[in-house]
Amino acid sequence: MLDLLANKWSALTIGLLEEGPMRFGELKRELPGVSPKVLSSTLKRLEEAELLTRTVYPEVPLRVVYTLTERGVSAAAPLAHLREWVNDNVGRH
């Protein structure tokens, strides 16, 4: 679990999903530099760890929405502190 949460893309994805449910394309736009393959893999790992749910709506076109679970919400708070610390200390030696 620590490996998963310590991953850059996992931490940033959880941070975005704190704001509410999002679709893949929305996440991709908000995470500059992440490839579709890496984002897809990250979402799959977070779902397997029960940190988020993936809901598929049978519409045309198909709509898939990602939402934090209760477990994901509980992981979001300490990750927010870590992101804040990183932002405060980036560039320091």
C-alpha cells in the first residue's frame, strides 16, 4: 500500500478525486505529463486497492466515472499534507 500511495501519479490522482468524481479525460487534462497508459494503470491499481471505484454508464458513447471510496478519502488527507510539504520545500537544498 505504501508503494502505491507514495507513487507520484497515485497521490496526484487521489488529490484530484478529492474534488469529486471525474472521467478519464478530465483526469488526463489535469495531470500534465501523464501518459494514457500510466494513468490507466494507476487507476486500475487504485481500484484494486479499493481506494476508488470505477462506474461504467451504458450510454453512447460509454461514460466511465472514477470516485474515491471511503478508504480513498481517508488516504487523501495525509497525501494532501505531503503534497503541501513538497510544494513548500521544492527548490530547497
